[in-house]
Amino acid sequence: MDATPETPEAEEPAVPIAIEAGSRDTELGEPFSTLRMADRAVEQGDYTAAIEFYASISAEYSSAARQATLDESRQHAVYEAHLGYLNALAHAGRLDELAALAETDNQARRRLDHQLYHEGRADDLQARAVKGDRSALYLLIHLLRARGEDDRARQAVQDLAPDNKHARKLAFGVPPGPWPPSDPPAWGDEA
């Protein structure tokens, strides 16, 4: 009897979010099925899995040539995956990664600014405003005014953007209101 060495079979990585067999989701092609799994991960609070799913869509469709061949619904799905990825990074507390993306990506910059606002991190918003980030400046003013630190908000405008009419109006004229909302506005609606 010949002894053949047993080779262990490669284990498939565990995927925390599964699509039920026979569900409508299994009929979805790429990138829609992966986008749905990412959305489910977010619903379940598993931001690490969501980040991986969203990132896999971005990796698959990142080249300009690949994107040029996509129909409009797939382009939209890839865009939604990008925004979902940014949101998942923020919810997971991976702000360093979000900040790195924010250097070249306006959606990442805005998402980072909103996360800093919601965490009450005025010093970080101010540091971003010093570098010329207008949305960080506006959110800084709102945060300071909401805290009752009107003098600090006015000083920030004087120091950072004395000629910015909108910033001056926020700091000197308009009482703090409900903006920004508790969650970031719909994508494309923010400053």
C-alpha cells in the first residue's frame, strides 16, 4: 500500500455576512451582490467586513479602462461602494486611513470633516481649516457656536478666513441652528 502524503485542503476564509441560497441577492451580478453584502455588514455593525466588501468593489473596478466599459447602473454601484467604504471607515474609527484618502478625494475629506464634527474634535477641525479646508472651517464654526463658544468661533474666522463672507456670517450673524444634522447630509449636498 502506497502512502501518499495528505495535503491539507485550503480553507476558505470565513465570510461573516452570507447571502442566503435562493434569495434574490444571489441572482445579482457583480458588483451588486458584493455591494449588498457590504450593506448587510453595515446593517449588522460589522464595519470591518463592510470595508473589505466595499474595497473589493473598488479594487475590481478601479482602472479607468474598466470603468469606461461599465453601464450607468454599475457605475452608480461602484460610486455607492466608494461612499460606503468612506462611511464604514469613519464608523470603524479608522480616521487615519480616511485622512490619507482625504488628501486627494473630496468625498473622503468631507466625510472626515463630518466625523470630526460629530466627535466634537474642534482642534482637529481647526487644524484642517488652517490647511485651507473650507468645510472643516464651517463645521468648526458650527461646533464652537453649538457649544456656546461664540468668541472662539469668531476668533477662528478672524485668524483663518477674515475675508470669507460665509464664515463671517456663520460666526457673527446667524445663530447656530440644526445644521449640520446628526448624520452627514446626503452625498453631494454637503459644503
